[in-house]
Amino acid sequence: MDNNLFNNKYRIPSARAYWHDYNHGYFYITICTDKREHFFGEINNCKMSMTKLGLYTESYIEYLNSKHDDFKVLSHVIMPNHIHLIIAVNYLKNKHPHKQTPNNNVDVNEKMCEIAKQCGRLSSIISIFKSSVTKYAIKNDIHFGWQTRFYDRIIRDYNEFINIDNYIKNNVMNWKDDEFYPNRLHQ
């Protein structure tokens, strides 16, 4: 494909730190739902009541932690219209994180693996996560969608980690002050 297509006029620049490869480290992640719809549940009296999709999402995070040894979700909270996670990534170069691909799709799958490597393991993890939740919603005929991108922040030291972890742990209790609270979205 021509790299001059649209002369980069419509290309959204990456928010990733050019100096970090995203294959190792600690990251604070926020993933929002499409149009900030409340797909995961509602908060009443400082308690999150999850929908079927919210409960699946919670169990899938636990599943990810049990099935992968190159990353761990250290802390998370599922909110009505977004999710916060702290993910520790330790990329194992000798272990290929993807399943063996069928012979008829080798070229396509190898190309996608190369793209994923360029984006770093973190993008691959988020892609797996978002894809699984979306597939569950489709299979169970649940109206659902993600915002296209996700927000990430490299956690640089222990104090930053503690502050973010406390924010995550108290997010449900502080819902009305959250930037994604419905009334605050339109202010």
C-alpha cells in the first residue's frame, strides 16, 4: 500500500512513548466502552452491580492471570463504562505467545505477529482481552462495543504504583467524581 496515501492527513499519531518497547514493565491501562455506554453494570450505594458481561469480564481477567506467565494483571476494577488495570509485562523472548497457526493462513498470521511485536506485548495483551470480551458478547447476543484505542501509562516507580493501585481500589466508591461519570462527560 502506498505510504503517501492521504499524506498522513488522517493518521492519528501514536500516543506510545517512542523510547519504550512495551515488552516489559508496569503499565496503568484504561479501556473505555464505545460511547461510554454502561455495558458492565451500574454503581449504586458505592457498590458495583455487574451485568452478565461484567461478570464474564471479571472472570476473564482471572483466567488471563492463570494462563499466562509473561504478564500478570496486578490490580483492576470494572466500572460501568470503563476498566482500569495495572499490568506487569515481562516478555519471554524464547516463548512464542501465540498458538500455532494453520498452514493456509501462515503469511497473514506471520504478518500480524510482526505488527504485534512492533507494538509491544502490551498491545497484544489488550487486543486478546478486548477480543475475548467482544466474542463473548456476540455469542450471547449482548449489544456491546469498545472504544477503538486504550489509554496506557508507564508506571515508573513504587510510589506511582501505590497511588494508582489506591485509585483503582477506591474507584467504585468515588464514582461520582470519576471523569467517566455520565454527568461529568457532558460538562
